[in-house]
Amino acid sequence: NAKVVIGRKDTKISSVNDLKNLRGVTSKGSSYEHTLVQNNITNYFHDTGNNFFSDVISGKADYTISNISVFKLADYPELEAKFILGEIRKMGWAIKKNQPLLRQKILEFFEYARKNGIFDDFFKHQAGMTMQSAQNYLTVLHETYQEGYFPFVFYGKEKGLPQEDVLATFQDNEGYMWFGTYSGVVKYNGRKMKLYNKESGLVGNSVFAIDQDKNGKIYFAGLDGITILDKKTEKLSRKFEGIPFKGIFLDENNVYFYGDLGLYMINSENKEFCLNKKNPNLPIRINSVSKNPKSNQFIIGSGNGIYLYENNIVKKLSEDFCLYAYYDIDGNLWLSTESGFYFIDDITKGINESEKINTSLNIHDTPIKNIKETKDGSLWLISDYKIYQLLTLKQKPIVYDSHIGLMNHKILSFYTDNEENLWFGFSGGIQKLTNKSLRNLYPENLNSTVNSVFKDKSGRVWIGMSSGIHYIKGYLTDFSKTFKFQNNSFVVGQTKNNNILIADNKNIYLVDEKNLKIKKSKEFKNPLFHLNDIFVSSSNEIFLLTGNAGIIYYLKNFKSELQTIENKNTTLLTQLTEYNNKIIGSNNTGLVVFDSGTFKPLKQINYHTWALRLDSVKNKNSEKYSEFIWVGTQNGLAKYMNDSLTFVNNNIFSETLITAIEHADNPDMIWLGTDKGVKYYNKKTNQIEFTIDSRDGLLGNEISVDGLYLDKSNILWIGTYHGIATFDIKKKKTEKFTPICRIESITINGKNYFKIPERLKSNQNNISFEISGLSFKDENSVEYEYYLQGLDNQFASSKGEKNIATFPYLPPGKYSFKYRTKGKDGIWSYYQSVNFEIRKPFYLEWWFIVPMILVVLIGFLLISKWRMRVLQKQNEKLEKIVAERTFEITEKNTELEAQKEEIKAQRDLAEEQRDEIIHQKKDIEDSILYAKRIQNAILPPKKLISKSMPENFILFKPRDIVSGDFYWAAEKNNITYYAAADCTGHGVPGAFMSMLGISFLNDIIRTSQKELKASDILNKLKEKVIEALHQTGEAQEAKDGMDISLCKVNSKKETVEYAGAFNPLYIVRNSEILIYEADRMPIGIYDFDGAGDKFTNHEIKLHKGDALYTFSDGYADQFGGPRDKKFMIGRFKKMLLEIQDLSMEKQRDYLEKKIENWMENYEQVDDILVIGTKF
């Protein structure tokens, strides 16, 4: 329901201000009269509702106001709806709570009426149009007189277009966007564009039309024929090669292609036809084909005229050159010809000049060349430089052209996607419109900091900027130029009697609100500092604020002398308000109060306060209201009441700078201007409902101080440091969309697959999935979540912007890859899954194991029998031998006595040799201990890392006396390098490799003539190791080398570069671990798939508080715990998140104690090294 102003078509009425100069008619005591009084309109007379339209037609009145009667305007051709007064609101009924049966019956009736069309029939009977048409009608009225530029998003060659003539725009049933150009067609997933051209199988590079049938096949029509993409196989095929086409039309069974050589078809059996050969009466130069949804009748628009085509019978309707002919969903025909634009409800009666609608729709000198229909019932009429959105014939269309931000280039294509984003294809790129509730105002003129916004009684919106004073009333006026102000420091405000107050650094002016003439002026004796804002108290005291200058200029009234107030309490004083008959201000430490001609402390907050807004709350006991102040600070939102200040919801406002606060039309809400955009805050739920920021098209995320203003039409004016915008919450889309999540590609052992096989070989175990969230509201807002079901916890799930999931060295088993996504609306899609199985090696399969067990058992039985026979023969032989030996033993006793003496001598010799071995062992251990001293000596001092990152720790626990793990650091040209490495082996062999690695790293840094990237250092280290160990890659030689993670820290630029060989870098930021994966190759020679030739360089911007961790695999691989298992990397990650509140030194102690408790009675299995640094 809405109140609509209705007047004669020849009476110009476009705003409330126009009504003040005209005479109206309304009924006494009605809501219409109340609306007029609210808008200070007094020139009207009373009459009964039945006479309103006749009073306006006769000239007794210039206008009236109505709601439901607006839909009867079709019966009054002299009248038209002008604009909506107030808001579009929903209406409803109320029933008593104690009547549940009545409520249930009403709900049942509503459901029945909705399903059976009773509502639409009743509404049409009452209003003369369907409910959908009525809603569209009100939408047009609401948008017709809006001003400003929409926040369009541009896509050109830098975004991936091969060429910027966008001939066709389309979205397929999977959610991908397609753009046809002269250089091929591109498929866009929100992150990148994939090009299909002649080289990749397209019949030709020019693509004029794109469409898709119910089987998923996508058709591309162009100058050289038709290309068909089969989505099931991703293969391209060609049809009608060499024939130029400009359009495609699909019905239930067939696909039609048309152009300058006639009409062609592919039927449901995939057979090809030239319909002009079957029926020569069909035209040749065809511009459009459309089918009546209520019959089998086709309308064909061509350069030879307009034709009906039904059951292979052709009938020519007109000789007119037809640009486009289109049947809408209701079977109405729309025709665009050289002579005009027509609406025809029954084509069999012919084309009458009376059906021409150019004048009623205000479409002149701009022929319509294409027509699109969207699911909301809108028709989009496309010309060369304008697009008209037609919602109802009872109202003029909404126009999209250069006045609302559309490029002034030739329009080549148009499309509305599943999320209701509008795509405009030009001869010069693509523009996308997502947010129609936001408009940027005069960005070419208003492009500096906004310091005040308000609306005067005459409907002018005043905008104070550092560069001048402007107001908007139908158009933009530079008021500072009108009065020839020469200075560049302006502020504007309003006195309590509604006059305009303007000050610059030399003068102050009082301007009459009605005629904009200067009533009074005062020149200052000395120039003032740069002014930021102006405040007028209830007693007309004037305060001029300077912000950073820390000075307040005070006038008790306009005639009084200017006073300068400057003390520690005026430092960064940005805003004033009145509370409990006192003037309260916000400064760099909290709240101050104006008392006895100066500012004094009121409330210490220890945060810079920026914004103040008075509000009230209802007392639970007394039913009275108590005032309080909303306080915007550098660290969130607070309430000040009765000398007590309380912060609200630190979780959503922590580290948020709030610079402006404004009341909302909904009393449960307030608007907050922050350094992260505008937030719509629910006071009851203590939650942010939504945010408006640069991703929506706002001119910058930082809202200027006191930069929010809500006018009586519920339009929010938003001032930023780069200009001003308006936001209409009534036009904000309430329907939210969930992105479609698709798998872009699957890589197995480095090879791409279109679809993953259900069963993989045992060695096909390095798998990665690339996924895309297809949402185009804001491509940068898309996030992903995925995990692999069937793995140990060491493969944790990923959540964030990363869209590639990599799972290396998967063991045999059944797996399910689960993935989902969310977009700007914040709604996660349902999990989708891909199931696959990695088969076991053949020697672990049952069909191999069972026969082998049988073979072993049979062999064991045969061997046992053979062995028994052998033992029996051996027993007989042994008995004979025993008898012989008994005799021999007796003889040997004598010899043994002699041998006893010899053994004693040998024992003494053995003891001497044992002592010698002990001595040698001590010498070896002394040598190894000395080697440890040497190894420790070449390890870098901790202060090298501390120079860039003072907070750090190194946990270094060798398994043996000397270690195969090592850490290294160096400093050159104020840049710090450090690394954590794990050499092949441990103990003495590993120590040799570690000394080699440290020496090579020092040599690389010392001898380099230029600054090296982290990846360059690893590439050089790899070359030196291969050269030093004479590695050639032959199968029989040892593959000695090392795994390493290396960081390069530039503290001035606040960046870190990282490169890694198997060892990753973890960064803990805002309670989340960011993982930068290492390359899957070591420092040294290697011979496995999936590795590259060069190391990847990661350049990372550091944030304050970032914690960086590099480490070897010794910590995670240590056995222990109650179940004799490895510590595992998942438990290691969780532990890093748990210790973020500890200092770096305490983190080291915690890690050491944790691993020692874990080992308990187990031996250390490998060297342990962890390096932690905090930025």
C-alpha cells in the first residue's frame, strides 16, 4: 500500500516542494490530510473521495492523493500518477489472541486463495490489474525521481576479456557467466575468465548469441556458424559452418538459428534443417524469432517485414522493417519497427497505429533493437544508448542511461542473472549493477571530505565540504560560488529557527532559508584555523570546531565577539551535542562538558571518541523515558548515561572506529558510520543486520565525522572522505542468495581430469580440487569450506578464500571430498561431495593374499614332512656318534686341562682389548662433543632475528649429541633472513649436512650483489648442494639433501617473503592459522612426480600481532601419549592457537614442556626445531 500523488498529465509535479505552489483536494481528517500537514502543505480543500478525480480533471484542484484508486487511472486518460508520498508499506489484519481456531482458518484460507489465484482475481477486480503488476507499478513510481549514479562495476581486458565489444551475455544453468566477443567467448566463474576461440574448437571467433537447451548443451551463434558445447563431455562440435547467424531461439523440442541468410533448425533428433528451403515464403534477413507461449505461433521480425509462422504456413503481416518482435509470457506481442514501438494483444487483427506506444512510454528517437523479459514480469527494452525497464503500461519505464552512471557507449547486450544482477555489454566492456539501493551523487563535483549533511524546510539537502558548500534540490548548486566565497574552509549548519548558518575562515553568514539571501554577516578580526564542523545549541550559541587544530571558536550569539577556547580538553574535539541541558563534546580521551566558557573533563574513556547521538530508553518501572548518549569511539560503540559508560558487543565492534551515528526510521535500529563502511545496528538483538561498504559501490569505506543524515523519506545520506551517496533501505533486496558451488578442475599426480574416476590406482594419491563459488553480487566476498572425509585429523578442514584443496600422498581407502561456499549474503550452501577410492597395492589385495597363504601352508606341510624324515635319520646317526664321542671325551679331558690355562691367558688379553675399546669410545665421544661445540658455534645468534622481530623464540632439541636440524639467520641492508632446516638423517651424518647448509647460505647472502628473493636463495642453495654432493640423479646414488622453510623480513615495508622445500610457514592472525604451503621438492636431487624446477616465492603483508612459525617434522612425528601415537600436525596447529596469549618466551617453554610430557618414557625419534616470531 502507498499514498500516490495524482494530477493532470499537463501539470508538472515531481516532488513535495511542487505541491506547495499548487492546490490540492483531500478528505477531512483522513490519513491523506495528515500526510499533507506533515509536509507543511496548507493549500488544499476538502471534498468526498468520489469527487477527487473529477475535481482534478475540471481544474478545481491541481492534484489529489490516493492509494487503491491509483489503479483505476486507466479509466481517466487525462490523469497520471506522479510520485509516491512517503513509503510503500504492507497492510494486514489483527485478531484477538484468544481465537486460535479463527487464526488457523484464516491461514488456511490464505494458503488456498494463494494457490488458486483468488487473491489475483480479487485484486484485478478491485484495481484493474494483477497484484504483480500493481507491485511493479509502485516500484516504477518509487524509482522514477531518484537521482545519482548507481555503483556499477566495470569488467574489461584487465579482468580477462579478450576484446571489449561484448556482443552477447548469458548465464548457464550451472551458474557460469558467458560473454561473446569478436575474439571468442569467455566463461566467467567470479575469479577468472576462460577463453574459447577458434584455436580451442570454436567455429569462429565472433559470437553474437548464446543460449542453452534443457539437456545442458550451450549454443554459440556467430559469423561463421554454430558451435555447440556439450557440458557432459566439455567437447565442442560445429554446425552450419560458413553461415552467419545473429540470434538463437529455443522452444520445447527444437533450436532455431537466424540471421541474414534465413532460418535454420536443429530438432530433438539432432537433425539439421534450413527452413527457408522447406518454405521459400520465409524471409531472409531475420532480426528476431519469438513464439507465442499460448499457441504454436511464431512471430518473425525481419528487414523484409513481419511474418507469422505456424505449422509450416507463412503469413506476412506488414511490410515494415522490423527490428525486433517478442511475445511476452502472457502472449502479448511487442513490436519494434522503423515507424515505432507497438503493443498488440491480438496480432490476428493486424497492426493499428493506435497500438503505437512511443509517446505514452516517452520513447522517442531511439529505436528498440532487442527485448528481454525477467522473472519479475519486467520487459527490458534495449536501444543503442538506453535501456528501458517497463513494468506496467500505466507508468513510464525506468530509464538506464548515462544519467545514472551507465557508460555512454553503444549497448550490444544485456542480461539479468539468477541473483538479479544486471549485466550491460557495451562496445567498450561490461558494466554490472548489483546494488540499486545505493547511489553516488555527482562524483565529478562532490569528491572531497563531507563534514555536514542536512535538509532544510524547503527540501534542499545541504552538503558542507572542505572545498565548498552545495545543496541539492532537483539538481546540484554550488552555493559557495554563488556567494563568491574565496576561501577553502567551509562549514554549514542550521539555526533553531531554520535559517542557514555558513562560516569560512574569515566570515560567518546567516542566510534566509526561504530566499537564500544573506540576512547577517560578520567578519572575523583574524583568520581562523581550518574549520571541520559547526554546532548551534538550543539557545543559539555557535561553536566552530577545528578538529586536529584543537581550537574551538565560540559565539554566544551572532552579534557577540568571537572567543577562542584552547586547552587540553579541546584537543581533537570533533562533535558536540546537548544532554541534560549541558553541551557535551567528544575528544581524544573521552567526553568533555562546556562549563563557564570553557571545556572541562566529564568522562575519561581512554579511547578517542568521534561521534555522539542523543537517544532515550523506556524505564521498566515508571514507563518514563530517560535520555542517554550513544558514543562512537576508536574501539567500538558505547552508551553514556548517569555518568556511567558501557561498551556494547565488543565482539562485533572491537577495533572499529565509529565516526557517525544516526537514528533509523525503525526505532529498534541505528545507523553507524565507521572506518569499515555503514552498519545497520539492531539495538534489541545487539547485532549488525547488514553493512554498506566499498564492495557495494560506496565511495570509500571511511565515513566522515558526523557524515550520516536520514531524511523524512527514509533516505540515508552518507558522507565519506571521497564524496556523498544515498542509500534507500526500501529498495534493498530482502531475498538472499546462496552461491552455486562447482568443481572447476581435478588434478591427480599433476594431470588434469574432467571428472575423478571412482577407483584410483594406489599410486594415484596426490589429488587437488579447484572449486568455485558462483556468486556475482561481490566476487571478492566468496568464501569456501572443504574437508576430506576418511582421513586422520592431520588433514584439517579449510575455511576462507582459498579455493584449491590439495591432499598429497593419500593412503589407500575410500574418501569423500566435502565442499561448500558462501557469498556476500553470508549464507552457506549445502555441502556437496565427490566420492572416490584409492585401491590398495596388488600385494595387499585379498585375491593375492589368500593364494599366497595357501602356498605358504602347503609348503610348510611339505617341508615339515621332509624335515621329520631327515630328523629320524639324523637321530640314528647321532646315537652312533654319541657312543664314539663318549670315548673321545674321556681322552679329551686331559687335553681340556691344558686348554684351561690357555683360555685364562686369552681372557686376560680380552680384558686388555676391552679397556682399549672403552678408551677409544671416550675419544670418539669427545670428538663428537667437540663437533657439537663447532656446530653450536656456527649456529647464528638469536639477536639476528630479534633485530626485525624482537619477540621470538627458538626451540632446538637434537636427538643425538649433534643435530641434523639447524636454524640459520643473517642480516644484510636492514633485511633479516632466517630459516629452519631438516637435513637427511640425524646425528653425525645430519650434522655434516647442516654445516654444509649453513656455510652455503652464508656464502649466498655474502656474495650476492643484488637483493635476493627468498625463492632465489633456495634455488641457489639447491644448486650448491647438488654440485657439492656430485648428485646426478642416477638410481643407485644417495638422495641426500634437506627440507627447509626460509623467511625474508623487511620490517620497514612490513612484509615477509617465504619459500619452502617441504616445510611450510604458519601465520596466526586473528585466531586463525594462515598456511603457506611449501614446494613439494627438497634441497637436492629428486626423482618423484609433482615437483617443479624452481621454488615459489610468497610475498606476504604483515599485520600487527601476526605470529610466524617455521619448524621441522620432528615435533609432529614424535611418538608418545597414552596410545603410543605420533603427536601429529593437527594437534600442533591447535596448540599454536591456544598459546597466542603467551609471550614468545613462554610459548617456547610451553612447547618444550608439552613435548617432554608427550614423550614421557619414549625415546626421542628425531631432531626437533621450532622457530616462532611475532611482528
